[in-house]
Amino acid sequence: MLLPALASPSPKIALRFPERELTYEQLAREARAVAGGLVGRRRVAVWARPTPETCVVVVGALLAGVPVVPLNPKVGERELAHILADSEPDLVVDDVLPSGPVVDLPEPDGEAPALIVYTSGTTGPPKGVVLPRRALATNLDALAAAWAWTEDDVVVHGLPLFHVHGLGVGVLGPLRRGGTVHHLGSFGVAEAAEALRGGGTMMFGVPTMYHRIAAEPEHAAAFGRARLLVSGSAALPATVHERISQLTGQRVVERYGMTETLMNTSVRADGDRRPGAVGLPLDGVELRVVGGSGDEPGEIEVRGPNLFLEYLNRPDATRDAFRDGWFRTGDLAVVEPDGYVRIVGRRATDLIKSGGYKIGAGEVENALLEHPAVAEVAVTGEPDDDLGERVVAWVVADGEPPAPEALGDHVARLLSPHKRPRVVRYVDALPRNDMGKVLKRELR
């Protein structure tokens, strides 16, 4: 069973949001009503706002065995149109929750799709990653073993609920354990500190959040109270890692995962929390580094019950993502003598990780080329103390160069706000090789 705590629900708090709390009894009652209203549906899309209602709908759909497509509430019009056309949901849930008679529902098979999460590649529109119930259950249990995660833990976070970090690990993880989710609505250092002082035992975040914690040392003592501080979605800079350790007495636990694989590795709760290392493979996950040896990096490939089923409607992309049953992550790493994995880069240089999000450079380039004042463009990422990487657009203007803010607004409207260029640099021409390919390394 994916969520056993709902079978015999207790009066314990399951979900805590700024506006509302739900006990397991309340969550079970509301989610079962939602499940009754979803029975027979093939697929449901949910506007994944950071609210208890989003969690109720997702849990209800899981009870009904109906796959959920989480929608970014800030998604741009073109990206939304693509996701809806590609996933073809029977229903899009916004303000009004589906409801129906409460009936006994069988637990779906482990291979049944649970979530379809859209993720950006280096080019083209996002692909729908179909995650089965088996992947969620086994991966959350492997994380529980690594982090000594129990029903007594209260997980504090302010992560978005439209990707696997916030929704999969940050909501379904505590609910599978029978613990409590304390969602902040949106992340703030003071609010997170207050939640940890109020009984929170673990905090999940991305490097941007830890950078902001390090900048507000007056709250450090509260973060030192946590049993575990966990960072993911991008590499935590060593300087931030050390600063958090100095301020709080806590060393951050890093882990490594992807939408297609959920979590692959993590530093254990009782392990060596060294900067730059993402720990050991989780229970059940096989990991190998291909094409490297010793200090030479190679590409990470993984296999195990944590893997996705397919890219929706993309058998070609699904086939290309695997090599002899191993999923090719595109991430480059070295394995240290004690087995710790250290990520050193990406095979795809056009993938930008900013604020915990994956952003495909090609997708942003295509959007910018639709602006009438853009003749040519190349998009790169460059280091940013707050975001990890920021999106930079190198633009050859067609006539008078527009204000950088206008190009940012243009991208935010078509795609999503987090994909907009933070920096626009105007150039007379883009550097190209003899074949006409843009030499992005020269731009950097």
C-alpha cells in the first residue's frame, strides 16, 4: 500500500499549511471523497499550488488509481498548451475539488502510473515522465532507511508542489511514513526557523534556500535544532555548506536525484556529510559511471525499482534514454575510494539548473526568437550565488535592442517565470564554428 497511514487514520496532524491543518482522519475523509469523484477517470491534471487542497486532490487521485499531472501555477501559455495536449487529462482541477460517494477501492498495481511530471530537456518542449507507484514506494522507503526517517518526524519545507522534490519527497514521503508535513506556503528564512522551533525535525530545501539562511545568521539557532537539513535539486556550493555548518552546528545532507529516477544517492544520516558529495546509492539503486576511471569523470547510469516507466507519447525519447536497461542520466561524476559519488558536471551543457529548476537552453532560445526584436540568440548559464546558475541570453538585435526586462517578460509569458533570462547581453554576432554551430564556451 502506498499510503498505509490512511487505512486506519489517526487524529495526528498529517498536513500543516499557514491557512489550515488536516489530521489523518480529515485527510482520509476528504481524499476519499475526491477519489469517489475521480473513479473511472483516465488522467487528472491538478493546479499544484502550495495548498492543502492540492495535497488532498493528489492523495485522492492516488487512492482512486488515477495518474496525476501536476501543473506549475506559474506556467506560461505555450507550455501549458503543450502539457494539456500531450497528457490529455479527463479533468483539470483548479478551485473546485471533485467529489463523489465514498466506496472501497482496491490498491492499484505497483506498475500503475501515479504521477506524470513534465521536465525540461535541453531542447524542445518538456517531456512527461510517467512515474509508477512502485517507484514512489520503494524510493521513499530507501530514503527512510538512509535518513532514519520515521513517523515521529515533522518535515518542514516551502518547495513547489509540481515536481518530485516538493510533492514526491516532501509530501508523499512524510505521509507514507505516517509523519507530518509542515509546508510554509512559500519559503522564508524566518518562517522556516519558526517551524523548526515549533517541532520541525527535518528541513528539505534547495541551495538557494540555504544561501538565504546563511545570509540571515540571526535565525541560525533554530536550524541547529533540526535532526536533519537536506539539500537537493542542484549542487550545494562548498562555501554555503561550510557557512551553514559554522552557523548552526549542522552539516547539510546532500542527495542526488532526477524526475526520471527519483532519488539515486544520498549521504546517510549517520554518514560523512562532506561538501560536494551526494553520498552512496540508495537501497535498491544500482549506479555505475561509464566512460571514466580514477579521477576522470564518466556519465552516471542507474537502474532499479526507482525508475520511471516512459516518456509519455515519446517512445523514441524513452528508447534513447536507456543503454542495456540502464538509464543514462547525462550527469558526469567521479566515485571516490569509499564509494561516495561526486557530481562534476553534465553531459548536456545546455541544461541550466537555476533555483532548483532544470531549464533547457534551447527552449528559452526558441521563445526569445519569437520576439520581433531578436535576430539571433544563444542562452547559457553562469554561476549565481543565490540561484546556483542564472539564465543568460546573448542577443543579436534586429534593429533597436529592446529593454532586457521586455525579453524577460516575453519568456515568462510563453514558458514560466523561472525560465526568463536574468541577464541579457547584446552582441554584434554569435561565435560559430565552420559548421555554423554556436560556440557557447566562447560566450562564457
